[in-house]
Amino acid sequence: MKKIEAIIRKSKFDEVKDALHQVQVNFFSYWDVTGVGNEKEGHVYRGVTYSTSDIQRRYLSIVVSDSFLERTIDTILKTAYTGNVGDGKIFVSDISETYRIRTAEKGEGSLK
Amino acid sequence: MENSLFTANNIWMMICTGLVFIMHLGFSFLEIGLTRQKNTINILFKNMFIICAGLVLYALIGFGLMYPGEFNGVLGFGGLGLRLPENGLTAEYASGGYTYWTDFLFQGMFAATAATIVSGAVAERVKLESFILFTIIYVGLIYPIAGSWQWGGGFLSEMGFYDFAGSTLVHSVGGWAALIAVYLLGPRIGKFSESGKVGAIPGHNLPLATAGVLILWLGWFGFNGGSVLSADPAATSLVLVTTSLAAAAGGISGFLFAYIRYKKYDLTMFLNGILGGLVGITAGADQMGITDSLVIGLLAGVIVVLGVALIDKLKLDDPVGAIAVHLICGIFGTLAVGIFGAKAGWEQFVHQLVGVGLIGLFCCISAFIILFALKKTLGLRVSKEEEVEGLDLHEHGMTAYPDFRLD
């Protein structure tokens, strides 16, 4: 089982979420994060133009079985894309065990 | 008239001027509270503009259009700018109720509220420049012309139409424009799905929305209390009572009816119900008795809940319920003068109906012309990207809460 962590634009979130549902990826957590990166937002405050490198993004944490890995990544790559600097990143890591709390079952079955 | 009485009257009118002024704070808070954080600065900006432009326009042309003196009853102009008449500072000016300056300022505070009603309905997707231009024309010309037909001594007042403090002349004037604007503007992205399902876009700060409604209720003490046009103890004390009772009844029936329909105690329906009651009593606050006020409030609360549902059903997106509160309850409040209270009667009801209809026609046509022209030239909406990312960042280059997020 794999964990996919994706940092995407907040404006792309609805599109990414709907597309993930389309490929049967229905469970994940997400939260808003602030980060630094290559993109800068231009702000103007009382005559002073300042660029802030503190950028708002949305962080998705998706745990899937190995067979779902490729379609999840492809979906995110396609729907979170705009072509502008700041589209985000995807990280993949290994998950050694998963459980469903309600039934205490473990393994890939708990991800369905 | 004794100078002390004249002074007392004028003091009350000036206090009311301040109370109506602070309603803009109430509107700002209410609109912010019921919309998303990413558009907060935009809403504040629009409200600030309305106050300032409204007052200046009223000084330049509005006051002269609304009170042209002797005129044909439809369109007249008293002259550009403000000129103190000879008796303007004496008890001769307005039967000792107030001075010329107080007259201008008190009425000027009303003028901007018409545009502020629209600002709530078009929130989160209207283009700032287009809204500014619309406000200038609508508050500068349309509002005072409509007002002249009744309060300026025009043909509606001669016919027998009655609107004590502006259920029609202020609230529905704004409400009709809000309706046209919402229709031409289109809904916010995500409000209605392709399959036609209605989505919810929750407001980001309900404490602020609640504060807004309480401030508006306080402001109404001046809105209705000052429409007595003097400090007459009998009239003013009655009006404050009818106003507050209608507000209270509206809130209660609003939340109860919403509970019956939706099985949840919805705070926003409570708040809208209070406002609906206030708008509903505004046309006849000086004509109603205790029972009348309570009944009008109770009915207004129900009407608001139904109105919000109707607007949704018509696939119109009104983020703050402005159309239900100001237009629908404004019409109801106006007609109520013919149904309840001292002026109740079939003849008065017909007068009210005619007034509602003619003002409605005038406002809809003029709002449509202005907004359609803007739509075809500047465009009414921001781009999709701007709307999704928030107007604050794109139109204003700043965020309302730089250090923390509320949504």
C-alpha cells in the first residue's frame, strides 16, 4: 500500500477531487497549508508592492492499494496542472499496514 | 414655534441621521459574514464606496432630484448642489422639524442604502468597476427620481400612495435592482451544479453576520424613528415600538418556520427573519398598532424563508438573501398598509398596489438598461480564475486576514 501526498493549488481542488472520485479513489484527508516555493504572490499594501513567498496550498494525503497507485498519480498530474510555476508536488511513500477502525480489519481490504 | 422645541426636533433628526449612517456598518458585517473570506476586502470596498459616493452624489444632484419643489410630478430638478434657502435654518423650513442641512443629510443617508442592497446580491463575482458605475447611475439618478414621486410630492403621493419610511422607495428600489443584477450576472461558480442541484456556499463568519443584523436593527430606530420628521413624542415612541416588535416577531417566525421546513434551527434564517420584519413594518410603522406589528413581523418571517427558497428554485444566486428580505418583504410591507392598521382598506390597498407596480416597472427597466449596457461593454463578472481564487487577491492585491485563515 502506498501513501500519496499531493500539494496542489486550492483553486484546482474541486477538479482534482471530482476526478479522483471518477477513478474510485474515494477516501483521503486534506488540509490547507502555507508554504514557500518558487511562486511569489504580488501584494500591494498602502503603496508598497511586496511579494510574499508564503503561498497557500492544499495538502492531500491519500492512502491506496498498490493497484491504484498509477491511476491516482495520473489523475492528479492531469487535473492539478495549469502550466504555471506553482502547480505543486506529489510524494509517494510506503505504508506498512492499514486498519479500518469500525471492523478492525486490516490490509488492502480496509481501503475499499 | 419655541426655539427649544425646534432644537429638540432637530437633535432627534440628527441622532437618527447617525443611526441610519451606522446601518452601513451593519450591512458590511452581514455581507462579509455570509460570504467567503477570500472576498471580504472586495465587499468592504464596495460598501465604503457606496457610502462615500452616495453622499457626494446626493449633495450634487440627488437631493435636488428628489425634492425639486414645484414640479410636474414625474421629473423635476431643484438645482445642482446644496443651497441653503432663506428660511432653511428656522422653524419655518420644515414645520419646525429640522433644518435644511439636517434634511439633506438625513435623506442622504437613505440614498446609499439602495445600492448597498444590490452589493450583497452581487457579491463574490461582480466586477468592481461595473458595480461602481452602476452605483453612480442608480443612486445618483434612479433612486432620487423614484423618491420624488412620493416624498418629493410627486404623482404617487397625490394619488394616495403611502410609504412611511421606504419599504418601496428604499428597499424595493434596491431589491428590484438586485433581482435584475442577479439575473444578468449569473450564479457563483459551484452554486448550482449542471444537474440543477442547489449547492450551499456557507458564510465564513456568522458572528459578524449576527453583529451586522443587530447593528441594522439599531439603525432602524433612526430609519423609522426619523421618518416621523420631528421628535413628536407620540409618533416617534409608537414607531420605535412597532418597528422593534415587527423585528422580533419576524425573527421568531423566521426560525420557527425554517425549523418546520428544514428540521434545523438555522441562525441565518433567524437573522433574515428579523430583517424581513423590519422591512415589512417600514412602510406603515406609524399606522400600525401592537397586534398589527406582531402579525406583520410573523408573516414577514415566513415570507423570507419561502422567498429564499423561491430564489434558489429560480436558479438565481443571492448570497445574502437580499431579494427575499428587501424586495419581497418590501412589497409585502407596502401592501400591508392597505391590509392592517389605520389606513387599511380596499382603496388604500389599490393605491399601494399601483405604487409597487409603477416603482417596480421603473426600477426594473432602468436597472436592466444600466446593467445590460455594462454587461455588453465592461462585462459584469470577474474571470473564472479570479472568482475561484478570490477577488481580494486579484482586484485588491491584499487579503483580509493575512495572518490566519478562517475558511
